[in-house]
Amino acid sequence: MERLYQPDFSSIFGARYANAFTYGQIDSLIWPIFNEIEGSTALTNLLELKNHEGRSYFYNRKISIEDEKVELFTSNINYGFVQAMDLNNSYGIANEDVLSVVRSDPQIFKGILSFNLENSAIVEIESIASKIPVVGVVLYPSFCKIDITDATKANLSELLNYCKKKEYFVKIDIGNMNLPENYAEYTTYDKFKSFLSRNPDIIIVLSGLDISGDFNLYYQLLKLYNNLWIEIDPRNYGGMTPTDCFKELFSLKGFIQNAWHRIIIGSATPTLEISQMNRGFLEATEMMSFPQRNLLRSWAFRNANRLSPAIFKTIIESNLFGAVKEIKKIKQIENDNDVIISYNVKLRSFAITQLLFITDLIKNLYKSCLEKNPHFTDGEIFIRSYHTTVSLIINEHEFGNYLDMHYKFAEISSKDSSQFLHTVKALENRPDFNHFDHDLANTYSNRQLILPVLDGEIKIGERENFYALVTFGPRTFTIHIKVKLTKGK
């Protein structure tokens, strides 16, 4: 359902992300621990590390890479981020472990490297990135005693600048792991807030938060810093199922509104498995409202694609989903005082019901008219739909408002129309059963718009934007735009 009624996300994320479903789903946290891969010395030490009760600190299922691929496929997950864990100790997960796993199938697996920053990391990153796809870097400040607020720490500054240049995200683990020598003072709320305020131009992913403890505190930073993302993973689920955890998260006031486009989900395989995470996510979203369920199911496992635009491409030709397919000038009338230019614009929707953002289309079309006729600065722009179920809307384009409008219209149009009279064979000998599409056109929309032009500017409200509401799609359709200008005084 979320695919059939998705918005056009291009007005939120840009043209390349117009259709969420042209991208695969991603497991953002996989440990490189598989039967057939010989581990590094650090990894061997980690798996042998015991607590005072003689129990292993780091649990892992005994699975092969083939087992992992089956789990991913079963869960409808296309890619996995394989992550290192440099703890500045004799135990951990080395970058060479990541290299070994990713190299086994770089089409599926991508690497996240880790460094303790005792030395420069750049040479090693470049060496590994020449062999496998790398998407980001992860730091463990509480284990490595990295002061992320210390602006004089040259290796940290160098790494951040390099990641910004290469479009790598930086994941910072909060340190909620039962391992020795954990110095929690390095990952306090104040430390993170200070760090984020000084680094607004690089994507930071906060990982390892405990839903029963510090999540509520650190999550507040999402409201302040647009470059902050949060990873949801099962390392701190104790006493909760994945379903319970997702329900708890999504019930937090404002969480979905602030975070739907800035969360990623990891399984911590082979500690848990992605199938259980996906099951929990689907169960938790099943009873949500139509907008929240569809939005989360569209992007929660796909957001990570936008973290690494150089790595992840669409799985189908992306230009299929551009809203504007053709602009055809059909007539031009002009004299010394007036010019009238008429266009037919072919647009495309790619959902059953879709609200298309057309403000830029209108402004760019007017701009081209003005550039060719610079002395004709007053007049009007007339916009008309040719179709009974294609309507024009003026409203604010804050993206939450856009999504609210789109999903409201989509939900209305998805209602059962079987009890209405408009369910008979149409005059063109085809089935007709879209009562609610016509109801939408009558209730919420305009058939035409007239926009005034004065002194070379379209005179509209500061927050006014324009949309075409299209139902009974996907389909192509045409709107008429006439630009009528007179010579300015």
C-alpha cells in the first residue's frame, strides 16, 4: 500500500529521491563475524573475552555469509553495512575484518571503518576504499577516550574534514556495551551537544542508545541539529521484543515527525538477525495511522541510501519518475504592447493518488518568458487542468504540511467505493469506480488558477505554493499554462 500511495519525494529530497522504491532497503549494522572468514587477532580476542562469571562479553550466532544473504533476502533487505569496532585495546573488530567480508560481495556489503585516532586515519581509509565500497566511519569515544569537543585534536579534525569531502557519514557509538574500560564521561549529552554545534555540515549518526534509559535525552538533539541521525539497533533491547521497542519509539511525542527521514535500522547480525528486526518494525507500524505507517514503511529501511549518494544508485531508471515530462509551446500572439504565450505541459504521477509540487515549474516557465520578453513585466499567468480528476491546489510547502495533504487525499481516495452509483461501465466501455476521486476534486481543489504578475514578479504570498492533485494513477496528464504579459510603464 505504501508503494501505491507514495508522495513525490522530489520536493523534499531532490529529484533523484522522488520515488523511494527505486532504492533498496539497508541493514545499517552487521558485524563481520562469519564462519568462513578468518578473524583478525583483535576479533579473536574479543570473541574469547570472558567476564568474571566466565561468560562471553560478545555473543554471536555461528552463521556463514551464505546464511546472512538468505536472512537479508527473506527480510526484503538489499544491502548491509559491515562495521568495525576499534576500542583502542587488544580486542575489538578490525578494519581488516570489514575488508574481508565486504570483499566477498561488494554489491551487497558496504564498509564502515573504525579508528581510535591515536594516529591519522586517512592513509588507511584511502587504502581500504580503493578495494571495497566505504560509506562511513564509526568512533567509540567512551572506549578510546576520544574527546569529541577538543578542537585541537588534529587527527579528529582531519578525519571530519576528510569525511565531509568524501561524503562519508560519521557514526558515534554512545558506548552502551558490556565491555571493560568504558569511560562514559566521553559520551555525555553535553559533549554531544557541543560537538554537534561545532560540526553542522557533516552527517552524524548517533548509535547504541538505550530505549529504556538515555534515548529520550539524546533524541532531543534531533530537534536542534538537522545533520543528526539516529540508528536503531537491538543491542540494548533487554526485556523488550523488537516489536515492543519500535512501538515504544514511535509512541514518543514528536519522534516520527522529527525523525522519520533521519533514522536508520541495524540488526547487529550475527548477534540478532535482520528478520526479527523487520518483523518487529512491520508489527509495530501495522496499527499506525495511514500517513505514519506508509511514510515509515517507505523510508525507515531506505534512509541510509541518502547517507551515501555516491555509493547507492537507483535500481530502476530514475528519470522515469520526473513529474515534468514535456513543455510544449502551442501558440504565441504578440504585438507592440502585449505578448500571450500558451503551453501544454505534460506531467506524470507514479502513484494511485499523488500531490505533485509544481511551483518551480510555474516560476521557471514564467522566468523564461520574461527573459525573452524583458519589457513585458505586467500581466497574469493562467493555469487550467484538462481532466476531471486532476485539480490545482495552493498551500504552504513545509514538507510536513505537504505530506499531511498528500496522505489525506490518498487515504480518502483509497476508501471503498463499492456502494456508490459511480461503479458502472463508463461510456468508453471501461470500468469506472472512482467516486472518491471525483469527491476530492469537488471538495478540496480548483479547476483553474490565475496568478497576477506585476513589475516582473509573480505576486503571490511568501508561503504560497502550487500543486496538482492527481488521482486514478499512475498516469500522464496535461495542464494548460498561459502567460499573458503587457509592456510595463
